[in-house]
Amino acid sequence: MIDPVFSIILEISKFLLFLAMILVCIRIVRGPHAGDRVVALDMLCMLGVSIAALAAIMSGSMAFIDVVLGLALIGFLATVAFAAFIERGSDQSEEN
């Protein structure tokens, strides 16, 4: 049985994560620069990790931990790839 205070904290956490996802999606759409969008995309991935971890806590299932690890790894690699892409793009624009 889950403690009522813990249940309230979980509900507040779900709401705050949802609100953060909305704000991050707005930042992805509005930009204004590619770097801002990459940081927002990384934050969106970390929010996904947080939601999967919250699901693991709420369900008591350890299966979500594998999802958490996979999302964190993919998010890190995607951020590094986007950073390299932006760096390569800025080098080419300086040459022209």
C-alpha cells in the first residue's frame, strides 16, 4: 500500500514533468538558434528518462530501469551528434 503523502507527491511530480515537457516543446519550436533547440531536445530526453523512472517507482516494476538507461544513453549520443553537426556547420559557414 502506498502512503497517501507519497501518492500526492507522485501526482505533483507527474504534473510538473508534463508542464516542463510543454515548455521544452515550445523552446524547440521557437528556437531561435540551433543550439537552443539541441539543448531543449536534450532536456526533453532527460524528461523522458524522468517519466520512465517515475513509472518504475509507481508500478514497482524494475523493467522500466532498462528503459531509463537506454533513453539516457540515446539522449547523450544524440546531443553529441547534434553538437558535432552544429560545429561542422559553423566551420563551413566561416569558410564561405
